Amino acid sequence: MPQTPLVKEIGKNIRQLRLEAGKGQTEVAKALGISVAALSKIESGLTDLNISRLVQIAKYFKVSVVSIISKDIVSGASQDLIEELSQLKNKLIDKDKEVMKLQQKVISLYEKLGI
């Protein structure tokens, strides 16, 4: 599966965060509970990241998910990259709404059960 410019950019940003933190791949991979090979694929842009993995990486480096996604994006970025970032942002917003609805359902169920 060919990787998109955004996936490569995210991988580059994660690698940069790791290097700025003075951490080796082994240390970061262990902290994230993944193999060094998996981290290497992430940093190389060879692997798509799901939202939960992005959140986990952001927490580890104490940065926002948005900063990982858009760290080096400037006004001269390609239109494809900007459009992909916009689509990803919309997906994140949709997932957040979905989580909120599910949380409300859980609360409602707890109330009905008297818990």
C-alpha cells in the first residue's frame, strides 16, 4: 500500500520528537509497547497510524496530536497534504463526537441501573 505524504510527514515528526528528546528507538518502542521494527516503520512513514496510537505517542512526548500531524506543515505545503490533513481533522472530530455519544449512553445505562 503506497503511503501518503501525510503519513510520511507524521513519521518524520515522530522521529524528530524522539531525537529532540534524546531517546533511542529501543527506549521509545518499549515505552509504547511495540517492537523497534514497528517504531521504525512508523518513523519511516511505512505504517498508517490509528488515532489511539497517535494519542499514545503524543502523551509519551507530552505534545498534542495536532502538533505531531502538522509540526512542519507550512503555507508552502502541497495541496494534497493540506487536504489530507483537513480530512484527518474531520475524522478526529467525528470520532470525538462518537465517543461523547457513547459516554452519554454509558452514563444513561448506569443511571437506569441505579449505579
